[in-house]
Amino acid sequence: MNFAVFSAHADAMDLCVFDSDGRQELGRARLPARTAHVWHGFLPEAGPGLVYGFRAHGKYAPRQGHRFNKHKLLLDPYAHRLIGGYRDEPAVFGYSVGAVDEWRPDTADSAPFVPKAVVMEPAFDWRGDRPPDVPWDRTVVYELHVRGFTRRHPDVPAHLRGRYLGLAHPAVVNYLLDLGITAVELLPCQAFLSEGHLAEKGLSNYWGYNPLAFSAPHPAYALADPVREFREMVRVLHLADIEVIMDVVYNHTAEGDHRGPTLSLKGLDNSSYYALTPADRRLYENHTGCGNALSLDHPDALRLVLDSLRFWVEDMHVDGFRFDLATTLGREAGQFDREAAFFKAVHQDPVLRNVKLIAEPWDIGPDGYQVGNFPAPWGEWNDRYRDVVRGFWRGDKGLLPGFAERIAGSSDLFRRPGRSPGASINFLACHDGFTLHDTVSYATKHNEANREGNRDGDSHAVSWNCGVEGETSDPAIGGLREKQKRNLMGTLLLSQGTPMLQAGDEFGRTQRGNNNAYCQDNEISWVDWQFRQGGKSLKRLVRELIRLRKAHAVFRRTDFLAGTQHPESQLKDVTWLAADGREMTESDWHDSERQWLAVLLDRTRGAEQRARLEDAPAGDSFLVLFNASGRDLEFTLPSPITRQVWEVVFDTSQEAAAVPAAGYRKGHAYLLHRRSMALLADRG
């Protein structure tokens, strides 16, 4: 094996070899060669299964940005498999903990307390695996946690629950297929650590946004071999035409700030890998809120990230990535730049430019909120969609224009060259915040289990408890909550853009009001497969809505709605109607009391879109009615576009997934109950 590691400022580099369980150091060898800034050497007797780490020699000079300490064992940044756990002992810190001078180096050996790298077995029989390659307009994303999704699944064998292979179990795959999911978005699977302060409280980092090794599958999700089992999970999901999108963290690492441990990059070349504060290079820029930030305007830090991404695509067959705090990745000299080196490098890369790329378009640094400002062909989590749609159905006044913009694809944010409505990743709930059920059941957060005095988490969530905080046996409130969930799901899955569901929201999963369950590796976070009352009917509705969306391109356009007349139908692609059947006027849009709307969608497609979707059915035209007000409302129906009657597809005031079709003609009044929506179809 050839071993190589980057360090521009080290004086020497040692390779340390350990026994098979990583407990005893068997020997050290000085890497003899240095090409440019890469130290390297060949070990003839090495092969798959070898356990190793590095020790870097150099100056311990924090004021200059250097933190070399030969007593600290360092993990290979390119490690694909890890062995051994992490213990928050004083020896893992590069400085003497508790010393009067905290900048004095520590001389204790950290090797007994840190994970080591294992040389990966490269061979794997993919058995002809091919990526599903689902177009954006047909994509339905399902965000889930590998451990939490199956930890309580009754049909998954106990030994597979919470594992990669549990997600590959037929019961899970068939569930996703039945629901209509085309892509799973996995919360972080890059090897990560729990912070010491959580261990002191008896908690752990459950979400995984604290990476240690960018290119190693998290070991705790495997029975034996994380690399092989992750690959098998991907292979099985691909057989079902389900894509695998990884939530990846390249904005910071588990080494934290100047008080954090020395585990890998900090000891290998701190000043190259991390963004340091210009005024005091002992300290780190903290755009992430996690203590440090990678310096991707440094070419070798950028190379590390790009090589990691290529590994996940080429060696692990991943189909795309959701980038945590992606604004940090586009920072150069501290400022966000949509033409930053990272975006340019990905765009020209022959491997990466063809996978799905999704940004969480914010961080906590200056001008960190960048929704809509990422380059094509990136998609972006659209939290404005979440907040406006939630607020509209909560009954907030003055949101009608914003609501229309959001369900039409958020052209105000994404109408840029090369971008389409699919760039807007529409969601109502995600791992960070209330679940869908809790959104309609809690007005305030209840994070006491996090043991932070309920100070953590978002205090301004757009939610409504429907009259009672938390769970209740009141049938009226329970019925209203179920209807609100139907309204929210109906809106999401009939909106232009790419829909994303959070696992379990389709049947009413709860976190008991905890809106920041990052440290809850227990029943608070794990999906409970014992459906609550109303859960089965909600799941049926979601399944039918996804099926409807897939069958009709009118709900998943590849260009933005323009309100312009089409020459074939003489109708607009979208017509916004008032309850009395008139087309909305400027004064209607500016009426802050108006909380209802009718949307007429013409099925006619242009020649280019028809050619692209020639395998799709001709489609129907649809009328979507929204009434978020507190009173029943009659909608005067427009003329059907192709036939004589409108058929009711569903009405959320009724619990069933569908209602009996009924014929409504032009001028007929349709009674839409308070806080309800309905879908009517003109069958082509």
C-alpha cells in the first residue's frame, strides 16, 4: 500500500500501524518522500484490513495558526473505514487542559482514545447496478434517518433495525415504493462524533452533523463492514428505482474551535484546512455555529471535499447530495460568492456535475441567508415555502400573494438563467423543527428533554395547536388537526417545485413538541410505526396525491407559470380566480382579509415539454380550491376546459383519501368548508 497525506507546513510525518482492533501500536515509519505538499511512502506488507494513523511533526504555534503535536494520533482525512471509539479524555486535546497557559502543547498520547483508519477492501459485486437517474420534475424526496427510520419497525428483523441493511429490507423498500417515493435523503452517514457536553448529560449526537471522516460511512449503522453494507443498501434501493441522496457536512468538523480536540485536520495542517480569524490566528471563523469552518478557498481543502464527493458517487454509487449550511461552502474571503471556487469546481467535474445537488442555503455568518442565490443546476431547500404555507393554513392574514407565489414555484427566488421550478425544494417539515403533526399540535417548543432549559431550537416556528397545547382527546380539535394535515400535504404535493416529505409525516409522527431533537437517540426521534388515529387515512391521501402528481405534468412543470395564453387552448397556463369566479384583480391581491383562492391549471403543454414527456398521459386540467378562512365559502366554478363537468378528486373536509366523483358545470357553486381545500378535475 502507498500512504499519502497533505501537509504544507509539517516538518515530518509518521505512519503508525496498530493491531487489528486498534488498541496497540505495533510500530511507526517515517514517510520518506514529499512531493509538493504531499508526504508519502510505500509499505510492502500492507493490505486491506491494516489499521493505521498519522503523527505530524512541526511547530506548535497557535498565533501563527499551527497546531502540530507529535503526541496526537491523527485520522487520515481520506479514511473509508474506521475502528475504535472516541473518548473525551484530556489526552485528545492538543493543549494542556486546565493549564494556566492554554496555548501550551500537551504531551500525552491520544492514540488509546481516538478512532483509527482501516484500509478498505475495494472489491464489491454491484451486480450491474445502474443509477435510477430520475428527472427533477418527477422527483419526490423523502428525508429519513438511517437509524431512526427502522429502529422500531416491526417487520424488520431486530438485528437489522437502525442499520444500513435495515433500510434495504423488503418491508422498508416496499413501503417506499407503495408511497411513491423516488429518492431517500439520508441524514448524515459520514462518520461523526458526539460532543463531550452531550455525553456528560447522558445524551448523544443523533442527527450526525459533527463529521470526523468525510469519506467513511458511520460505523454504528453497520453490523460488521460499513462500506460493504452501505453499498448493499444503495444497490437494493436502486433495484427499486429509488435514488440515494446523502446529507453531507463539509462546512465544519468535529474538531471544533480552539478548545476542541485534535483528531485529524487540526493536527495535520490547521492553517490550510480551516478559516482562521485574521486578527488572531489562534481562533477560528465560526460561520457554522459549530466552532470552525473549512477554508474551501484553499486548494487542498477544496480538493479534499471534491475527492470525498467523487468517492461517494463512484465507489458508493450515491445519486446526489444535500449540503448542510451550504453558504459556508461558497464563502471566499468571508463573503458568499455564487461563483466561488467550490461551485465552479463541481460544475466542471465530469462526475459531480450530473448528480443531484441540493443546498441548505444559509449559515450564521454575515449575509448567510442566500435562498435563491445558488447557481444552476443546484436545488435549494426553500424555507420561505414552509413558512408561508404554514402561515396561510394557520389563518395568518395578508399572505395570499405570497402563498400563490410559493405554490407556483417561487419564481421570485428561482427565475434565473438555467433554473426551473424544480430548483425549489418545497417542504413543510424536516428534521430541524416540528414534525407535521406537531406543527398543528403545538404553539411553542417543548425541548426540555435536551436538558438545555428549553432555550435551544427555533422559538418562532410557524405552528398552531388548534386550541389546545399538545395531545388531546377532544374530538373536535383532533378532527381539525387531521384536516390541517391534509391541507398541508395537499398543498405540498400539488405545488410546482420538488416536494420533500419528512419520514413519518405521512401518518402523523410526533416528537412530543421537541423541535430540536438533535440529541434524542430514543423514542422521541425514532419513527413509531404504530399509526395514531387518522394516520392510515392521511397516508392513503399522500399516496394518492403522489400518484396524481406523477400522472399529470401540470403539477410538475419544467418552466415557470407565466399566466400567458396558450395558442392551442386559448387559455392561460394558470388562471387565478376569486370565489365568485372572476379572475383576481390587483385589489383582490392586496386585500389582506382574503384567505381563499381558486387556481385553474390548463393541461395543454408546449411542443418542447410534450416531446420530453411523451411517455406521460395526455393529462387533465385541474381546478384547486383553497379556503383557509374560518367560514364556509361557495366557489363559482369556471367552464371546464375539455368536457362538460368538473369531477371532485378530493376534498380535505372529508377524511377519506378521495370523494365520490360528482359533476359540476360552469356556474355551479361548490361549497368548500372552512379551513379546507379541494381538487376538481376536467378529465381529458
